[in-house]
Amino acid sequence: MKIPGLAHRGYPKKLPENTLASFRAAMDLSFSHLELDVQLSKDGVPVIIHDTTVNRTTNGKGKVADFTLEELRRLDAGGGEAIPTLEEVLLLAKDRVLVDIELKQSGDLYPGLEEKVLEVIAECGVSDQVFVTSFDHYSIQRMRQLSKEIDLGLVIYGATPSVFPLAEQLGARYVSVKYIYLTDAFVQECGERGIQLIAWTIDDEEEMRKLRKRYPNVWICTNELDKWKQCVTESV
């Protein structure tokens, strides 16, 4: 059975985050979705890394935007893994698992990021397997202007009623919220509006069980894949 949840950057509790090995491990556990982070290399290639610098997750130093793809590929992202491209991950996931592509756009940090991501999605033939999200809602607005078909989502920290008119305006079908802000009223309104709610990032087993019992239709994003899988299988 598929485990209804988002594998946060793959399986970072066991393997280096946002690497092909980490994503393979999540797929082997039958998670329904991968969640990943996209930035742009100096030469305009969408790459999978969370931070705007390579400092924390590789043996290098500096901003992602200052490295060409070739230079990024020379870095060790942990255990000998390389920083993958969006294309590599989407081809790995193709016909196997759905993907939440989070754009790590911040204002004008990555000009053209939205266009490049859409190009890769089209080239890989996975438009029906992905949705694109971001904390930067102007970036999601640009995605909608570029494509009327792509599925979109809004990432927010705290729950707010202002997200609903924006989601309707953009035709965004997903809303991701920090889990501590979930309330019965917010969850109910998402359901009434046909929005799939995603709660991030839950790693505590007790919190997982509470959420699973109270809001069974809410997806969670987690680093603790084995814990969530156990929680889901126990409740089936």
C-alpha cells in the first residue's frame, strides 16, 4: 500500500537529504510523495538543495547561485552522493511516485527559476505527477501566469484566512501549513474548498498519532518515514 505522506527531502534521517539515495529510500518505503527543494545553478540548471548556500549539506562553501552545475556536481553532498538535478529526480520518480517541487525562490534571487522548472517538468513528461509550491507566493503567481495547467500549492507558516482567496485566484489545490497551527475550522474550510492540506514537518510519534486520528485526510510531511509508516499501517 502507498503511505499517504510527503517524504521530506527524501529520507534525511538515514541518508543525505535531497540526494538520489535519499529519494530512492523513500520510494522503497512506498511513500506517496517526495518533497524536494529547487534552486538554480549559475548556468541556469534547476538543482535539488535546500539552503541557498552549499555550506551545511556539502563539503563546499559558497552560494548555490555562484556555482555552475559542473562545479556543484564535484561537491560531496554526503556519503559520496552528488547534488542532483531536478531532471534526475523527476526521471527517477517517473511512473512511481508523486513529487512536491518546492521553489526556493526569495524575491528575485533566481530570475527565470519558474520557467526553467516548467521546462524540466515538460521535458520529463511528468506534468501529471507533480505540483509546485513555495513560501514565495509571487513565485507561484508567476508559475500560474506561465502555465494554466500545472498544479500549484501555497506554503505558509501560520494558518491565515487570507490564503483562501489567493488559492482560489491562482487555482492552487494544495496548502502546506506548519502543523501546530491546524484547527478544526481551518481543516474544515480546506475540505470545503477542495484544498488538500499538508502539515509540516512532523517527526514526533505522539504528534503523528494525534494528527492521524483527528485529521485523517491531512497529509503530513516528515523526516521520520518509518514512524509515519508504522502509524498509518496501525490505523488501517
